[in-house]
Amino acid sequence: MAQQTFGSIIKTVSATGTPEALGSGSVRGHSFTFVGMKAARTDNAGKIYIQPGSSNDSAGIPLSPGDSITFTADSDDDYFTDAQFYIDVENAGDGVIAFYDK
């Protein structure tokens, strides 16, 4: 059994109503945990939304400042990429910290 290693991505969104991808698809993990923070030890001013696509006003999952949610793949062989998750914000400059397993 191998020791699990983790990484993190900090993503802020510059404009409201324009969802941005968490990344380019180069990062993949079995699970991603999103925390409603725009930087280390800095909560957001308002809610952010995690969504599986880039369309505006889609049914994103809301996270209040400091809240978290985890997405875990169904099996050990499955994974997510950072490009699958889009972030939308109520306040420009807010964002997420995403922790993932490598």
C-alpha cells in the first residue's frame, strides 16, 4: 500500500458571472476538496459556486466563506482533472483552495 500524497491549487476569479476553470487539465486526483477561501487564511467576501461545466447561472454548488465540499471518484482507477471544475463568484476576487490527492 503506497502512501498518499496531496497537492493544492489556489484559484481566484476576477469577474462575477463568468465561471473559470480550476485549471488546464494537467492536475488529476481521485478526490478534490474545495474550501471557500481566496488565499491561505483568507475567507471570501461572499458565496462561490462549484460547477461541473462552464455555463453561466448553472446549478453550481454554493459554498459560503470557509465552507468545504469534497468530490471523490467512484473507484480507485477513476479520477477527476482540474479542468472539470468551474468556479463562479458573487464577489470579484473571491475563489477557492482546492486540495487533491496525487
